[in-house]
Amino acid sequence: CNCLANMANKSPVVASKIISDLQPNQLLECIESENPNVKKNAITLINEIASRDELSSIVNDKINADHFIKFLRDNKGSERLYAIPLISTMAKNKQEIAKKFVDGGVLGPLLECLSTIKNKIDEKKENKKMGKNDLKKDLRNDAKNNATSEFDDKAETLACDAIAELSKHTHEITNDFASHKNLIPTLLY
């Protein structure tokens, strides 16, 4: 898949040929693989193809949005770093695809990514009774010594980007997201 992803990145003709020839079960097997590299490469391939506006609908037809939402729910850690940008890519230009992600419940896994940072700030605040700026400085110091914090920062940024791409299409989607009790307070933190 990695080789195909690189080829799809360089040529729209090749990207179109790949998605036309791929069977949905082939990609799903890779996405659901136990091997993290296979998962990553499959998601990367799909993202490269979906980044071509004219092919994003074909990707969506071959692989239902529910599979990507399930991937986010079932996988934690760095594997999510590949799936979150795919959601942004697929939802970017197609309102109907964004709606499928929203209706499928993608906000839950995205909020999980955002809440990690907020939970760390709340925990430190409780333990040290610090101001917000001191907390962020303390978290940055922790991040230097902890790869998990670096992952959390990336996941948080990607989750914010995905929420922005999904919510830009209609006021209904934006209102639906905003009605979630934790979204706005988490984004404001």
C-alpha cells in the first residue's frame, strides 16, 4: 500500500486506476489488519486517493464512512494519527460525505483526542493549583520527556482540523457539534 500511496500522490491517472481496480474488501482487510504498518499504509493510500477531489466520492462509495469511524473507535494511540487526516480530506469538499461522518458519530472519537490534553491540564491544576499559562508551560516540559504528550498534541491538532472541515458545510452540522456539551469548552481550553 505504501508504494501505491506514493504512486497515487504523484499521478491522478494512477490514483484513479488504483481506486478503480481496488476491491473494497482488500482495503478493509488492510485497515483491520493486526499489523500497524499495514493499517497505516492502507489509510495513507486511501488519503492520497481521496485528496484528489474528483476521486473522494469514489473512495466513499467503495468504503463507507462507518469503517473509518470504527477505526478511530477501535484504535488508540499513533494509529489514529493516520485516520484523522483522512476524515478531514474526505469531508473537505463534499457536504454529503461530511454528513455521513457526522451521522455515523465521528465526533465522539475526535473529542477523545481533544479531551486528553484537557484532562492533563485539569489533573495538573488540581495537583498544583496553577494558573492556565503555568499549566501549559508545565505540560510543555512534560512533553519534552514524554512521547505520549507529543502524540496528544498532534492528535489534538488533527482532531480540531477534522472538526473544522466537517462543520464548515452547513449550519446544521455546526449546530449539531456545538450542542455537544463538551465540544466548545474543550476547544476553548
